[in-house]
Amino acid sequence: MGLYPNLKRVVVILWLLLLTGCWSSNEIEDLSVYVGIALDKGRETAEEQQLREQGATDESMDRVTATLQIISSKSSSSGDQSAKANQKPFMNTAGTGDSVFEIFREFASRRDLPVIGHHMKIVVISGGLARANRLDDLLDFFYRDNDIRPSCYVVVSRGEARKTLETKVPGSIPAFRLVGMMDNRNRTLEVIPAVSLSKLQGYLQSGTSFILQNVLSAQGEIKFSGAAVIKGKTKKLIGYLNEGELKGIVWLKGSGKGGLVKAYDRDSGRAMAYEIKSMKSTIKSRADGEKLSFDVNIESEGRLIELWNHANLFNRPSTKQLEAIFEQKVRLLIDQAIKKMQQQYRVDAADFGSHVRIEHPRLWQSVKKDWDSVFSQSPIHYKVQLKITEFGSLIN
Amino acid sequence: MKDENDYLTPVQVAVVIINTMLGAGILTLPRTTVNAAHTPDVWISIMLGGFIIILLGMVIVRLGLRYRGQTFYQYVSRITGRWIGAFLSAIVILYFMLVASYEVRALSEVTGLYLLEGTPSWAIIMPFLWVGGYLIRGGAGALARLCEVILPITGIIFFLTMFLSFGIFDIHNLRPVLGLGVTPVLKGIEPAILSFIGFETLLVLQAFMKTPEKAAKSVIVGTLIPTAFYVTTVVMVIGALTVDGVVTRTWPTMDLIRSFELSGLIFERFESFLLVIWIMQIYSTFTVTCYASALGIAQLTGRNLKSVINVLLPVIYVLSMAPHSLKELNKLGDVLGLTALCLFGLLPPLLLILSKWKAGKKDGIVS
Amino acid sequence: MTRGYSGGAAGSDQLAKSEHFTGDMELDLRIVGQCCERHSDARIRELYIGHTDIRAAIVFIESLSDNSEIQNNIIRPLMSDFAERYEGDASYAEGTVSGSFLINKVLSVSEWAAQSRVQEVMSAVLSGSTALLIAGSKEVLVLGTVQGKARSLEEPVSEAVVRGARIGFTELLSDNIAILRQQGICDELSVERFLVGKRVKKELVIAYMEEIANPQLVEEIKRRIAGIDIDMVQESGYVEQLIEDNYLSPFPQLQSTERPDRVMAALMEGRVGILLDGTPFALIAPVTFSMLLQSPEDYAERWISGTLFRLLRLLAAINSLLIPALYISFISFHPGLIPTKLAMSILGTREGVPFSSLVEALIMEVSIEILREAGLRLPKPIGPAMGIVGGLVIGEAAVQAGIVSPILVIVVAVTAISSFAIPQYNAGITLRMLRFIAMFCAAVLGLYGVVLFFLLLCSHMVKLKSFGVPYASPASSIRISDWKDFFIRAPIPFMKSRPKLLHTKNTKRKG
């Protein structure tokens, strides 16, 4: 093998590459990293109004206002602590338009550092926007864009979505706080399994109805509370579940990781609490011709963690009684949930459809098109069995 | 100097087949199969597809055994006569060339989308072609050794990343098994088979074996391992993204890896790993097919392999730039797959029968 | 300086022609004197033998010979009273003595030779022997009084081990062969001698196991050694570069080692050792990539720790090669492929750094290389101080000044430490060199460039052969038996066969 032809080729190629090279290179500090985004109904922000008054043209119909939460790089630098404490580690900036992508690119004419979405963690959609627009339309850009990862989570805010991206705690980043709160499923039943963009895609494509976590905000404080119900057929938000109803659905699906059941003693009216250690539900669909019904068997084990009943020490309810009280409470939650799903919203928000799909695949083919209405007519029988297996560090 | 180390061992042949099979398909397979079958049962289709491929591969092995130490290009004209042989060789050469350029183009599409947005595709493809050309000059031995180096790397990283996606895996998405009967499964076989394209390199490779009898084992191993890769991919992707979610994604396997983050590990996100091994696999597929076609040209025209490579690489570059859009590229992929199926599903049995018949006739005359 | 001894002297044509000693003392002394003109350390001592009037002279190089031996075993017996000591033996009586008498009865020197050619005698003298000229005899006695200047056996500096033999090769070939033979009694160990170099000849031996090594391999090595055509072979590095397969490759294609146990282990695998006089570095051929990450200790320690060390070294090699390149590609191309928290902290620390990540990394890497090179040349006591100063300046101050980011300092430090963990010095150099190419690739095409670089490297390695053995093996050969001694070091009872790639005559190591 000749030495020189090879060398020449190497030199030519290196030369070409170095001459023209580094097309895609963009140093990380020259980018604005946004970690969260809030979508609200279109309403121009004050800055935008002023900009427009000075002559910035904008032909859009202002359907959507997108608020980006951008990490400000100075926050995380190892500067001195006092300056750091006073500074917010993030900044929110908003744009309005009728194409999400247009709004994003608008920032190129408003900020020196281009925004990149690789690290976007969460999308908060305001309830009003979701009611008026199909979710697949709203999120289309996020699915197509190659920066944004499908691992990004989606939640709904009943109020203004941008408010959920604010905080009063110095040094904390609200988008991360939201994501962090989703990890608390072993502590409470109010947090449902996080829905990522990719999971959402499955729901949207298959046309099933589903629920998204609802987040409330007040003066920089936020709380996961209940859920928003998205109807599979219209892909729009049709209503909310309150916390009790959401818990009912969690019990039905047996999807809770941990949490508690609070009930009141019938006689004294004092509070008592049951900490869930495990929760399991087996859903069986029964097809009787075209008629479908569901049998749900819910079992849970847990510990008695709190009992306000030290006054009448000798007349405590027995374990059996306690279990019955808690079971009663759970049944109440489930009843509420079923009622809301089957009678008010008339959608299957608890994924009963997939049981039919798995257990009666042929039947499913015929009912899946109109599943929500079939579901709302299918009776659901359920049994709840709670078992108190321990009493914490106390003997009973 | 053809010493011991320049012959291909059966293991090496198996490894080359595996590496050739694992190519662009691994990123798109869940979509193409689910699109055809519309059930989560496509993993059965893939297994069946693998089985069919083993049968097809066996025919090629039998054929190659009749002409030891000869490549397809050399023995085909002995079976069919000079002109038909040259024609068939030319088709096979063209096929390999198109596969090579298809793989290269797929590489530039994915790299341009996920790694180097804004870099012109020539800048992605040209260094790749050059590096590939450098390897091909080393001949079949070097190719096989390269495949042996990157296969373990690919295997370990692939199964590791797939295992990590277990967090978003939901077995319900894969159920029910055979809920809609066998028909959808059969429908899924065709796209499944397309992803097994690569066994045809045996037409060339068997000539380099010291013990071509063992090629049959190589085919079996060489098909079973890609089957394992594919089944894992499809199961994990459908398990996480659901049947309905898969069909809309251009590169579903990429989306699977992009759909989870594991904080606490050093790398929270793992698509870079998948991309790295995928580029390696494209590289091996490209070099093997490119070598197969270059060797064909060299043997057909009697020219030096190295000078053929010098001409071939620019041609492949031009071919790879021909499709105007991703849609056209996908179409090219489908067409290539079908061609391969016709070409290597039908041709070798025909040739085998013809060759046996000829031999029989000869024997008849002698006796 | 190294020209022939007989020619070139001005003045006496007669002398210039004389090739043989004449037996005429005057004339012989003049020949010798002329030859020694340019060797100021040559000594000519005239004497009368054994209280007779037979003239004699001894010639030796003071710096090369064992002076006390000359004094005690040559001069003293020669000058003793022969008549008294060797009564009745009259062989010296007739005005001359025979050489055999001196050798048999007088001189207590073990090595001797009789020689009449001037050139032969002089070259023997120049290698440390003593020549004894006796009046009336054309034969000159060459007496072995060589005192090689060798250092004592020491522990090899460049390949220290915690557990294992402490002995290393020295500069003296005869010692080295002795050390090799001392590894164990073995009649299979073949040691074949060659002379290499055109003007300055040096001894070179190849060692191999007669019953194990592939004869084709031995032949090939002999052929290549015979092809060496150079003035002088200074160090085994010359041999290495003259017989290697591909001089363009960045990889060492022969392994050089100071450790006899390493050579012996290689011989037992069927490889060939090449030892050169004057250097403690022996060569082993053929070499494969995996050998560069192995240390004799792997076998001395138990197999679990041995395996773990190997994996650790593999990790270190990958680190040393790729980490700065990956840093560049992630920072400048793929901020989306690194964890969010990490991206945020890098974002903060890179704020205000005036250079692109490539330039930043180059500055630091080059500084480290300079520091290392400087530390190598410094006298031992200053070395560590230098390290501290360099570390402080490069690490602390550069960050403080905002020239580089702290993350990069970590990257560079990890890279540097990793490159020290490679047991073979020259393999370490290779990786360090390639690291810079990887960095440029990363700066042009990001992660894709790094992958391409890796593929190019692999392609090169699988094409490269060291004496017919693929360099990348056993990585490039999925053979269970060879993989037992690759990244993992299988328990010794399981390592039953020799590396298959070497195609050894005898494949069983055990059992």
C-alpha cells in the first residue's frame, strides 16, 4: 500500500473538514436551556403589547401563550453565596401566537442566546386551553421537534398554567419542583403515575380517554389536586375529578404506591388513619353477548398509623371494626369516582377498556370505536378488602 | 500470503451475518411490523421471519458447498452460462450497492436529526465512506475481525439500554397474545423478514471459509442472534409506547430510549449509547455490502479490488443522495427488501436445482 | 574511531601492510604501538619472562580489563623465577618459551586463545582481553581478562509490580540470557545468536521455545532480523522499528519489556523474545493489543482481582483515549445528551470562559503533556515539586482566572491519571497521541466524529498484523479459549490452551 496517496487523502479530508467544519457546534453556555413550559390561552403579555405598539407586526390570532422557564446560567455558577441567594435561578418569558413553533422562534428575535428544548421536563397546559383545543394539536410541535424528548411530562392546571411555574422559594426551580412532586407517589394517592409525552401519544392515538394530573397554584405555592379528564374521542378536556374522585380511581385501578385512608370513628367522630402498604386490584371483564360488566376485587394491606381514641381506652374498636370503617370509606371514594365517570362525564378514565381489549379481543374490535358510551352503561361490581396487618410501634 | 488467520472461521461468518442484518432496521422495525400487523404479536412474526431466513440461508449454503472457494459471482456463470451469469451478478452487485447507499443515507438522516442538526449531509457521509473504504481495502479478513470487535460492544450496550427502559415497560401493552388470531401475525412476517436482509452476504463469504460445511451453523447462529435483538426491541418498544403509539413515530426505538430518564446514574439519558452502537452497526452493514459489491465488480471485470473501491465509493455517495425525502428513503428500503426476498429467496433454489441437474446430466454421460 | 586497526598509519608502509605478527619483538611492539596510537587508555607493559632474558610484552586496555587479574594471574607468574619453580622443565631454556607451556603451567587465566593476525588480536584487546607477545613467537596469546562494566541487577523501573519477581534485565546480554535461563531448567529454550549492525556489530539473540513456537513465525523473525542493514543498532527500539510490520501505525507492534518473567511467559505462549546487547529492554513478538493492558501481576494475584485490574485498565485506556473528546462533543454539540443537572452546572461554570471547548481542552491537555515531559527529565528531588507547581498553576489558577472551566480540569486530571494506569509505557504514549486526534474529530463532528474516529481506529487495528497475527486479537476473534485471558483473567486451572492465534506447535498448556 502506497504511503503517499493515503497521506494526501487524509490531508485533503482533514483540510476540508477543518475549513468548513463545526456546522452544528454551539457551546453550551451560548444556549438558553428551558426546562418547563406553560401553555395558556392566548393573552399578550405587557411586553409584547408594548413591542407591538412600537411596530412589531404579528399576524397570528393569539390562540396560545407559551411561557418558557429558562435556566439563567449565572444562578448555578460558583459565584458568591449572597448574590446567589438574591437571584432567581430561572426566568420566565412568554410569547403569544397561534403556532407553538412560531412562538419559540420568536424568542430568537428577543434573546441573544437561542433556546433549546433538550432539557424540557414538563409541560403545563391550562385547563381552559385544553378545553378549547385538541391536545394532539396543542402538542404536535412537541412531538415533531427533535430537541424535546418524549420523556417530558404533561400536567394540566385548572388555573393559569404560567402561575405554576412561579415560586417564592429562592434558589428553587419550579419546573423541577413539579417533576420532583411526581415522585411522591409512595406518600400519597393524590399523585397519579406521571404521564410523559410518549405515554400521552399512545392515549391520543388509540383514542382512549384518560386523566392528567391537575396542578393548582396560589401565590407561588403549588399543589397536585385531582385530575383533568380528557375525552378520547374529542381529545379535549371535559372536566375535572376532585381529590376524592381521583382517589377512587386510584383504588379501582389499584395503582397506588402508598398513601393513606382517613376515616372517622362512628361513635366519637374522631379521626383515624390507615397507611397503605400495598394495594392490588384485579379487574375482570365479563362479556354476556354485547353486554359487558366488570368485577373488581380490591385488596390492600396496611398499618393503623393514627387513632384519636385514647379517651376510652377500654372500648376500642376491634381490628375487624376498624377495617370495616376504612373499607366503607374506600367504597365511598370509589362510588363517587364511578358515578362521575359513568354518569357525569360518560368516559372511561380508569382504563377499563384495556381489560376488555386483553380479555375479549374480538369483542373489543366492535366496541372500541364507541367505548366511552359502552363503558358508561356497563355495571361495575367491586369488592374492597382492607387488612390491618400491624399497628406501627404500638402493640395495638 | 494467505495464512491461517486470513480464512474466515465459522464464528466469524456468523458474526458478519449478524452485523449485516443489524442495520437501519433496528430503529424502524417496531413501526414497520406493527403497521402491517396492528397487534402486539409482531414479536411472533419476527421469530417466524427468522425461521424462514434460516431456511433461505440453508439453500445458499448448499449452493456454495457445490463450489468451494468460489463466490457467487464466480460460480453463477458456471451454472447458467456466461451471459446470464454476468447479468445475474450485475443485479446482485447493484443490489448490494443500493443497500450500502440506503444504509448510508439512513445514517445521515438519523445523525442529522439527533446529533448534528445543521451539518450538511455530505459532511456526514463523506468521512463515513472514507473510513469504510479504508477498512474494505483490508479484505474479508479485516471486515470479519472488525465485526467481531464491534458485535460484543453492540450487544452489551444494546441489551443494557433496553434493560434500562424496563421502568416504562408495561406488559399490558403486549397483551393479548394472538388476540386477533394468526392472520395479523402472518401479515407482520413480510416487514419482519425485510429486517433480516443480510444473510445474502453468505453468497460471498462462504468462499473465504476453510470449512464451508460449517456455514450452515453460522447461518443458524447468525440469524438467531439478530432475532433476539429484534424481539427484544419490539417487545420493549411496544411495551412502552403501545401499539398505537408506535405507528406514528419515525424512529420508534430512538423514541423508546428518549422516553425515560434515570436520574442518579451518571448518564440520565441513554440515546447517545443507542446512537453510537447504531452507527457502528450501520458501519458494519455498509462495509460488508460495499465489499460484496466491490468484490463482484472486481471479479466480473478482472480489475484490482482497490481501484474498484475508489470508483465505487463516489457512486454509492451519489446513489445515497438520490432519495429526495425520508418518505422516498423508506420506500427505497421497502423496495430493496422485496427485491432481496425475490432475489435471494428464489434465485438460489433455482440455481441449486439447475446445478444439480447439470451435474446429474454430466454423470449420466459419463456412466 | 572504529576503523580497522591495520590501516591508516602514516610513515611506515611496511608496518601498514603487516597483517601478522612477526615474532620479532621490536617490530611487533612497533605494530602494536601504532595500533594503540589512538587509544590513549591502552597500556603496553614490557617484561622479561621468568628471570630469563626472554622478552615479552602484554597489551591491554586499562579501562576494560580486570587490572588486578592481570597483575596477579599474568604478570606475577610470568616474572617469577622459572628455574626455581619449574625445575627440570627446560622448554624455556632456548631463548624462547612455548605458548602451551605458559598456558599449561604458568598463567592462571581461564580463557585464552592463540592468534597471529594483528587485527584479530587488536579487536580482542579492544574488547578487554590481554595480549601477550613473546619474543620469537608468531603466535600471540590472547588472555581473557574482560571486566564488563555492568550495573548490578535491579528492579525494573518502568514496569514495577507489587507482587512478582524483582529482577530486571541489565545492559549485559550474557547476564540477560543467564537471567532468562534462571527462570527455570528447560532444555527447550532455544537461544540463537545474531550479529547486527554494519560498522558496530552487536550481539542479538532470539529466544523461543523449541517445542512450542510456530516455526514459521521463528523463520519470519529471523528473516527480518537478517534484513537489518544499519550502521549500528543502538537500542532494541531500533530493532523494533526495523522489523515491525507497519511503520505508519501509531501502535507498538513489538512489546518491549525489562521484565524477564514477562519474556518467559510470552515464550511459554509461543511467542519469540528478542534480546539485544547493551539494553535492558527485550522485545516480544508478535504482540496483540490485549497484551498492552496486561501486567505479570495479573497472574500472580488471584483471578478475581486479576480480572478486576484488567477491567480497570481497560476503563483507564478508554478514559485516556476518549474522555476529552467526549467532553468536547457534549459541550459543543450535544447539550441534550447530558443529564440536566450536569448541564446546568457546566452551564454555570463555563460562563465567561473565553475559548471554545476545543481550544480550552487543547490548552490544558498540552500543558499537562509539557508538564509530564518536563517532569521526566528533571532530577528526582525536583520532580515532585514541579508536579505541585504545575498542578497548582494549571488547575487552580487557570480556573480562578476564568480561562478554563473547573469541569475541564477534572476531565484533564482523570485523563492524565488514566494514562498512567496503562502498564505499558509505549501503549500509553499511543493513547495520548490518539487522544488529540479524537479531540479534533469531536470538534468537527461531535459524538458522530468520535464514533467515526473509534471506527477508524478499530479498522486500522483489525487490518494491522504483527508478524502475521491480527493485532486486534483476541478482541477480534470470538474464541472462548482466547477470551479467557483477555479482559478477564480466568482462573489458572481453566487456562488450558495457548493462544490459538499464534498457531503454536503444541497447544496444550495444561491438562
